[in-house]
Amino acid sequence: VSDLRPSTLPGSPDVSRSMFDLRSPPHRAIKRYDSVSSVPSSTSSRKDSQGSNRSLDTITLSGDERDFGRLNVKLCYVPSVEQIWITVLHCKDLSWPSTCGENPRICVKGILTLPKPVHFKSSAKEGSNDIEFMETFVFAIKLQSLQAVRLVFKIQTQTPRKKTIGECSLALQELSSQESSHWLDISPPYK
């Protein structure tokens, strides 16, 4: 066992030279901690792999990394009349390709993937980051028929031209008479 008291350390009787000494000026490495910075994270910058500074809010994601937004829907099945109620509430954080223009008209097309598919479409709204639809669609379908079915939503632009800009889907095996709310992540359209 070594005795680590200062008197036994040759040539360094002064403990203040220790790297744990809090009296010495702060080490430069401490500047790396963003959590103690007063700069908001949206305007802070990092060094990328090439060593150049880039603002975090200028980093654009490509392909599947990009967030396409989310769709909020409510579902309910009314057994007494064998009806499914589908309410398209709104799209949040929606993004679309620049080729669609600044504010394209956007609608939500729904498909129940039955052997004979059932299609429905919301009215078209002016494109924005957060679009409220608040539209309900009612279909008379037996519950057994819906157990193996998916509900597919296609987010489409109507102007300048019709184009699917994103998709999401939901399985209906858990459908019940209790109204359920769902947030669905919008993905790039399938080829």
C-alpha cells in the first residue's frame, strides 16, 4: 500500500498543482458542455466532421431522415348499426417537396383495404405546417370484415397538380365502440 500523503510525493509538496484543485483557473475542456451555455440550442453551432461550424437549424435531412409530419385521426365502431366512424382531425408538422409550391391545396385520402376497397377523401385545405380537417366519414361494414383490414391514409396535394406527398396506415383489429385517438407518423409515399 502506498502512502499518498503530500509529504511522500517527491518534488510536489504543493497539493494545489493537482488536477483536482478548484483554485486553479478552469480547464478549457469545460467549455464543451452545452448544458451550461446560455445560448439557445437552436442557434448554437457544432463542428462537423470537416471541422467547419454549421448552425444546427441549417442542417437539412435527406430521404428517410426527414420528418414528414403526423396525422391525427379518431376511430369508433358502433356495433348496433355496424358502422365504422373515421374522423380526420389534423396534420401536424407537415412538410412537402418544394416542387409543390409555397402553399399547395392539401387533402387526406383514406382507403379501407377490404377485398373491394372503400375510398374516401377530405376536402382540400391550404397547405401549412398545421392543417385542421375535422371531418368524419361513416361506413356500414361488419366488424368481422374489418378485423384483418388496414386503414391507409395518403396525404395529397391538389394544386398545382395531384400528387401523393406522404402516407401512413393503421391496423383495425383493435377497433371498438370506445372512440380511440391515433397519431400516425407520415412516411414518404411508397413506390
